[in-house]
Amino acid sequence: MEHETLRSILILLAVAMVVVVALRRLHLPAVLAYLFTGLLVGPHVLGWIADSSEIRNLAEFGVVFLLFTLGLEFSLPRLIVMRKAVFVLGGAQVVFTTLGTAAIAWLFDARIPVAIVLGGAFAMSSTAIVVKQLSEQTELGLQHGRLAVAVLLFQDLAVVPFLILIPALAHGSGTAIAGDMAWAFFKGLLVFVAILGFGRWVLRPAFHQIASARSAELFTIAALLVTLVAAWSTAEMGLSLALGAFLAGMMLAETEFRHQVEADIRPFRDILLGLFFITVGMLLNPHAVLLHWWLLLLAVALLLIFKTVLITLLSHVLGADRAASLRTGLVLAQGGEFGFALLALGLSANVLRASVAEFGLAVIVVSMIVSPLLIRANHALAARIFPDNVADERDRLQHDIGEHQVHS
């Protein structure tokens, strides 16, 4: 039908506007409003909008722009300082969550390949929800916010080995896995060095020339171009779109234009990110949920509790205080958008049956629906469980800023 995509987007915008206003009056996060909008108008409830690849592809750029703006907050020196949290905490979280979830699935009579795919899918957390919610709560700069971002960065990297492993599980050919993973690592390193060099020797002088033209439109076009070219580059190398966008943002973070770039990108990011959450809500099939509601609730509860406890313990072992460790666990307890990709690949590779993939999808989506409430309550829960250990880091940061302003 002519203009079908435009019609779908108009419906989404109109319904989202009404739902966001209603839920914000109830003091609920906007993310929940977007998820509920997708569920309401999607193919499984009112059926106003079919599952469209055009809309899903457009919505994916919301995550791309989100990771780009996140990269603007993390320059290369800061990432180097965070390397222990990224690789040790992030790596341990992905490995132990995968193995633990796979073991639970195996106890429920799942075959080992099926258990591994489910374990990998449930190991991922939602970068989109975590970063957006923590940003709204001004908690990205706090200890649990920094740890959460470090883990999310490693999860983005960990998707690549899983994308190689799952087809190998289907064909039973494990001999070439090590070589494929080594090649993927080399490609990732090559892209990282290329974007690093491009940012240092090309982006800074290029943006100086663009700024000298004194054209707001030109500056916005340049920011969009840099984001999309970096995302395209990593996607062409078999990595994720979001990873390239993050690296590009990290390179621009070392220039004096970072705040202007962020201001120009933010409107595109917020609109497309809302569309992304809507498409996630469209994936949930309430009929399948009602059919096995008790098993679904059990699986969601196990996922949230398991990841919270595991990440809390790992964060504390790495030196975070108990309250910050618990807050990190609560923030990262949900499933994530990359889990959808792993389940879809497992289904297409005939590792998973359709019913298992649909159930896994429902678990991730429901955990994502619950997640904004958990993230909002992370300070209150930590204060209740560890009342003697909760340090008001926000006050300390404000004090440090005040001292800096006095002495500057």
C-alpha cells in the first residue's frame, strides 16, 4: 500500500504522545510508555501496525546515536583507566551469566547448544534502557553508573564471538571457531585503530573548518555523517553498528566540539530511541505470555535475581562498596536488545525451535519492561539493604565541583 510506512509512523507518534503523557502523570519512566505503545498498536494486540523491517531498521539508529553520545562522555584516556572494569568485570559477567543460565536451561532438559544460545542471549543487558534511564537520573557519573557502562561496553564486544559460535553449534563444526574468533578480534582491532587515527588526524581539523563556516546546518550534517560512517564501517567488518558509533563519539570527546555535537545529535537520538523501544514492545505476544504465564514469570524472576546477585558479587570483588555493587547489579539485571539478535540467529540456524525462541524473547522483553522501575529504585533498595554503607556520591561530586569553581 502506498505510504504505508508513513501511516505506521504517524500512528506510532500519535499513540506514543498520548501514552507518554498518561504514564508521566503517574510518574513512570518514559521508556515504559514507549514499550506499552508498541505492545498496544503492534500485531499481537490491536494490530494497527504490522512488524515492519523498515521501521525496525530505522529504530536501530536510535541505539546507534545513543552509543555515539555515550562515546562523547568517554574519551580514550578515560576508557584506558576503565579497562579493568570493562574487561575483568564485563568479561566475568558475560562468562558466568552464560554458563549459569545454560546450566539452568540444561536442568530443564534443554540440549547443550540450546542452553548455550539462551545463556548468551540472557547474558546481554539493555544498553538503551540503562544508559537512558541513568542519564535521566543523573547517575551515569556515579560509581554504579560507570561500572554499568563498562559492562555494557564489553557485552557489545562479546556479541561478535556469539555470532560466530551459534552457526558452528548448528553444524557441529568446532574446528574453525578459534580461527574465526581470532579474525573477528583482528578486524575489531583494525577498526579501532582506523577510527582512532581518523579522529586524531582528520576529525579535529575538519571540524575546525566546519565551525569556521558558522553554519549550524553544516555542523549538524557533519555530526550525522561522522556517526553514520563510523557505524557503517564497523557493520561492514562484521561488528555492530553501535560499536562504531561509540568509537566515533569517543574520538570527538577529545575535541572542543563535543558539547555542540551532542546538542545537535540529541533530538535525533531521543526520537529514534523512542521508536526503538516501541519496536521492542511490538515483539511481545500477550497470548504466548498468558499461555505459559507462570513459567514466564519464574524465568524472568530467575534472570533478574541471578544477574543481580552475580554482578553484585563481581563488582564487590573488584573493589566497589556493597551499596554501589548492588546498584550495579540492579541496573544490569534485565535482558537486552542484542539478546534478540542471538535468539534470531539461533532460530535461523535451526539451533532453537520457534517456541523456545519465542519464549526466550518474551523473557527478555518482560525483563526490559520491569527494568526501568528497578533502575529508578536502585538507590532506595541499596539504602534499605545497606543503610550503613550508602555514601551520597552525588553530594560528594557537587562538593568537588564547588571546590573546583572556588579555586579556578
